[in-house]
Amino acid sequence: MRSFSYRRASDPDMAVRALSAAAAANNPLTKATAQPLAGGTTLIDLMKLDVMRPAAVVDINPLAHAWSAIEPDGEALRLGALAKMSDVAAHAEIRRSYPVIADSLRLAASAQLRNMATLGGNVMQRTRCSYFRDVSYENCNKRNPGSGCAAMDGVNRMHAVLGTSDQCIATYPGDFAQALIALDAVVEITGKAGTRSMPFAQLHKAPGSTPEIETTLQPGELISAFSIQGRWPRSVYLKARDRQSYEFALSSAAVALDVQDGTIRDARVALGGVATVPWRAREAEALLKGEKFDEALAQRVAHAAFADARGRRHNSFKIGLGRRVVARALQQAVTMEI
Amino acid sequence: MSDKSSSRTSTFDRRAFMAGAAGSALVPMTARAVAQDANEPVAQDPSLPVEVTLRVNGKDKRLRIDARTTVLDALREHLKLTGSKKGCDHGQCGACTVLIDDRRVVSCLTLALAAEGQEITTIEGLATDDRLHPMQQAFIDNDAFQCGYCTPGQIMSAVACVKEGHAGNEADIREYMSGNICRCAAYPNIVAAVKQAAPEIMKG
């Protein structure tokens, strides 16, 4: 690991100042010389691998007293960005009213990592693409813009089939973000000019021609909270993976439904493990609204969700697997007792 | 080789030998770092050591460390508490599991500086006087290891698993112990050990 200076943030202003001090010459965020430290489960790992090389680390954990509240109020939910994954996953009201959130967190990582990792850091975690993580490969457009992509013709079994570009096919690895995007979450961002809010769906950027730019956050900006309107008791997170536990998704689905008298009034479908960013399957959702559920509908929806998918040498199986995951998640959501 | 361990013990002691060898290898680096710092009292250069107090197993330990030092390296290399093991050093195997403020974490991804002011409990801090912790005894009773390298992490994780309320049945134990890899695959016996110790730990 390279040397860095360590500073502990005493308050949000100080954190934002420390993170933006060297920012001007340092776009994008992924290459910024100052990086925030929350749980550290991505940052310290990638610093040990020499993938991330910050000259300064700003420990934002002291902000937790203000930024880690878990606040369901019956009609809406607000989650502080420094809340720990394990605390949110275990929260009784989250499990009751937002099972898709509780399960997306409970099925991620290990008990130890969930005790460390925060919600804000979780959505900012970086891809597990093995070529991105291994600096002995020169050709990674995400690490070295313009150098090429070793995964295109490499071992790409874990890579994305949706949202890819000719520059990058790295999978967005997280789980919680699919729950957020499905539930139309809003993300609150604290920066030099105070706080601003935007739809969570606008946080992540597909790789396109600039895979090194992963989010719309700027250096000196921190996620401070997430909020969701309404309750979603009829929701599930289904995750298919190589191991039964402690593994990233090969394919996952976040599904939330509002069903009244057998008719689907509202439907949300988001996909994980298969796309370069948290993926909302709006075409699939449109097929569900106003319909009564049956297996044939589930199959049509599942196919619509992967209509634009493009497999490569080792990952085409994710398209068929992904369809089955969507169909089963819908089945579970429809039949669950709430 | 360590002169210290060979003069102190007449028979070969692996733990003393390893600790002594590691200690002597570290001496030049520590000496150089301290000398540098004496000339420059304000350590602006990130390569210079910084002072930190870690509370480990109930005792405050004052250390001069490089900012890059993880809790795991602080324990093993600076405090000579070598119970916590370095397996992958990337948060994937669980061998380095310790409790920080009673929650299990992987010490290899925790910066020592960030753990200042928190209570760190390691495998060395579990037993009381000469009495093993119930989880330690349960691992012995159930032969819950072969090579033993993952065992300190397994035991620390298992203690937390029980206290979290995730040891009620075998499926839960397997799910909530999945962050601790055992390459000898002693899993059935580890599950049995957790089941044995759980009631006694919950009783307090």
C-alpha cells in the first residue's frame, strides 16, 4: 500500500473541505487524491491491491452520530448513509415494510463485512472485475482510460450482459442499490454548497466511453442519506450465486409489487449481477401493471427484462439464469404473506 | 534466528520462536522511524509514524505506527498478539476476525488509526484467568478444526454469532458463519461447537 495522510473528520464541513481541497485537478471521483473512509471494506482492499492510490484518507466515521439514523415513519423511510448494513438488515420495521431492502443487505457479503460497511459506501463499492482488481493487467479502461479491456476476450463469466459498452463490461457488484432503484429512492448529497437531492437512479453512470467515471458524484461530495416514499411490504430480493452464502450475485432481482384484489397496481423490477449499473427493468414493469399474475405473464416479463441483453463467450448463461430469477422473484412476491 | 527465545527456553517453543523472529526483523524499521520523528516533531510527511492508543483486551496500548497499519498488523507485529491470523489480508477469509466494540469485524481491512477509542477484543482476551471461554472449550470438545489456522477467527466470529441471536438453528449458524472459511472443511464440527456453546453464552 502507498503512503497516505490520515485525517479524522470532525463535522461534515471539515470532511467536505478536506475531500475537495485537491479536487480541481483530480476528476473523476474514482481518481481523486483524497478519498473518504467509512467501513473501508472496498477502499482498504483496493489500496492494498494498488488499484486505488489516494494521497489522503479522510475518516468520516465520526459523522455517524448525525448520519446513521434508521427512520421509518409509516409513510416514508429515511436511512442515514453511515448506517451499518447489519443494523438496517436486522431492523424489525425494515424487515416488515421493506423486505427487499432487508434481504438485499442480509444476503450481501459476510456478517463481519456487514458490521463494517455503511449504506453509502455500499452503493459506491467498485466492480469485482478481476482485470480491474489486478494491476498486472495494463489494459483496463476503468483503471487506465484508453488502455483497452482485458475482459472482452478474457474470462468474462462474471461480467455484465446489460448496459455494457465497447469500452467496459464490468458488473456493478452490489445488492442494496437494486432495492433502492426499484423503490424510486432519493439520494441526499452533502457538498460545499450544502445538501442536494436527486433520484438514486441518477447516481450511477453506465460505462459508455468513460468507464472511469462511475457516478455523478464530484470530489468533495458525500452521500449523507437515502429516502423512500411509501411502504413496500410485498417485495423480495432474490439472489442466485455460485455459493449459497457470502458470494456476489450471478443474477439477482429486486421486485416490489402493489397487488389489490388480484390485480397488479404497481410493479418494480430491478436487476443485479447482470448489468454495469444498478438496473431498472422498466419494460418488464410496464407488462405487469393492471394485469393478474400467472406463470405465462411471469415468462413474458422475464424475457422483456433481458430483451437487450448481450452475452459474451463465458457469460451468456446469465441471460437464461436472469430470466428464471426474475420469474421466481415475481412468483415469490405475489404469493408472500404480508 | 532469535537469541532471546533460545536463551529463555531450554526446549523448542514454536510460538516464542516465531514471535522472537518477527520482533527482531522489525527492529531496524522501528528504530529508523523513531529517529526520523525525533528530528521532525510535526509529522506532515505521510511516511512518518503517528501515535495512536489502542484499547486491546481491556488495556490501553500506546503505539507509533505507519498510517497504513491495519488493526491486524498492529496486533500481530506491534503488540505480538499473534492469535489473530492473516489469511487473505483482503477481508475474504475471516481468519483475522476480532470484536470491536463487541461487533465482529475483519481486522485486516480496519485501519488501526480508525479504531482509536474503541474496545478491541482478540482471541487472547476471551478466556478468564485459567478458564477457557465456553466457545473455546466447545471447539476442543467437538474437534472443530484440523490445522487450526482459521480457528481464532472462527471462535471470535462464533461468539458474536451467538450474541447476535443467529445461532438458533444449524441453517442460521451456517449462514451467519459463512464469512469464516475453513480450508480443512471442519464445518460440521464447527456448527456442532457453536450449538454446544450457544446456551451457556446466552445464559451469560
